[in-house]
Amino acid sequence: MIDIIAGLKGHGKTKVLLQKANDDIKLTHGTIVYLDKNSKHMYELSNQIRLIVVPEFNIADTDMFIGFIAGILSQDHDLDKIYLDSFLTIAVIDGNLEQVLDRLMEMSEQFDVDFIISASCEKNAFPEKYRQYVSMDL
């Protein structure tokens, strides 16, 4: 499953995402990973959540990002959820948003992992088939 939190920059998406992650870690039996563009929110996350600062891994394009996600999935068979903050930035989205979301949806179904995404754009900027997955439009 994919859950999208959409909204323009500065509208509180990260705060919502952090709260969801911290609430989910109390309820899940698996592990949770939180991907971000920097370590700024490290102390706001539960210490049970693994924070990965994506730019440290020199992701240059969306294919590398999808490979990076596949690597995370291959290392942890108990992985329950992956939180993606600043999604458009860390996934290096440059006009291929639908392709990336298609691939994440495939991976979600194949590996039974949920992706919770925050993206700095409005709901209408998402491909039509993914607008149903926008749970919040801030």
C-alpha cells in the first residue's frame, strides 16, 4: 500500500509523517525505516525507527533510488513500513513520478511493505490513478 501526504512546502507534512511513524512503531511487530534528506529530525523519531539520510548515498536518479529501496527491502525481512519524507527530492523525481509510484506499488505488493510518502505538491499534481492514495492534502 502507498499512503501519500501531499501539500505545499511549509504546510506541516513532516510533522504529520513523524507523528505517524512514532505512533506506528508502538503498534507494529515489524521494523520501520524513515528516509529523509537530512538528519534534522533524528531526535524527533523513536529510537526504534531506523533513520536513513538518503543524500549520504549519492542517489543520482530515480533508477538508483528504486535500487536503493530494493536494497533496503532485501536486508530486512521483518520490514513493515518505509516512510519517505521529502519524496520528490530523495527519489530524484524529474517528470517520471508515475513510473516511480508504479514501481513502489509493485514492491509494496511483492514484499508486503507499506510506503508512507510526504511530497511537496498538491493532490492534483499526482497522476490520476494515485490521487486515491492521498490521505492528507495540507
